[in-house]
Amino acid sequence: MSRRLKITLPESITAQLEDLAASTGEPVSRVAAQMVRERLADVTAGGHARAARVTPAAVDREGPEQRPSWLEPYGGDPDWRSSMWGGIVALHGRYPTALAGLKDGWWESGAHMETLCALVVWRQWLDDAGRDPREELAFQIQLADYGQMLRQEGGGVTRAWSPGAPPAGWAY
């Protein structure tokens, strides 16, 4: 998850930033954001600030052409798939009762894949940045609704998914 911030800089700094952006061919905002991230990393590494929690599956969108972090990037991405698989396994471990109805082969259904990935990203966002208990309640209600839907699909316990290593071909 990311947020837009508006900052005011002296004209001399703005001109330097514009020159740097022009030399790299990147927008000024992207260059400025990268510089802020790097400086924060330096400050954090020096012990002068609290480290931010990393959310591997919640990839920030760098532009309008990229998809939301719970959807696989266009063209596929093995790192995204690996991260999402781990997130889904962790989600199942955290909520085994709600996800008990998940059937083997769920990854072949776009609806299940997108729902589980969205739940992973939402859970990570809540763990990292959630501040309003209503957000937690909404997540729990959505998880319960999805669990109910899984139970209604049927299929028996012999088809129940057992979390573990991804299937062949999952990460290409």
C-alpha cells in the first residue's frame, strides 16, 4: 500500500531534482520517492528510526499501467507467485477453520486465486498498517463469508487442500 504526499521544496532543490529526473528519463515524483526511500533506509540502518515492516506480497504500484498487488503482474512473475503461495499457506495456517473447505486444485480457479491473494494482501495491510478495528472486523466477516462459500461448494474431505510446496508449474 502506498499514499501520495505533497511536499514543498525550495526552488533550488526543485531545479536539482528536475535536472536529475531529466537525466534519468524518470518522472520527478518517482525520482523524489526513490530518494526518500533510500534516505529512510539509511536512517533506519543507522539506528535513528524504527524500521518499517516489509510486506512482500503487497507490491506498491509504480504507475497506472501496473495491476493491483493481489493480481499477478501482466506477463507473469515467479517472485510474485512464490510470495503469494507463501502468503496463502500462512493465511491457511492462521485461519485453518475458515479455510478448511479449500479444495485441492484451487489455483486452477481464477476466482479462488484472486480471492485468496486479495485476502493475503488485505491481511498483510492490516498487520502492518491497520489502525481501525472496523477494518479488522470487515476482514473477518469477508473471510467467514468466503469460508461459507467454500463449504457450500462441497467436494468432500478427500479433496481438501493440504498446505505445502506449490504444485509443479506454479512458479514457472
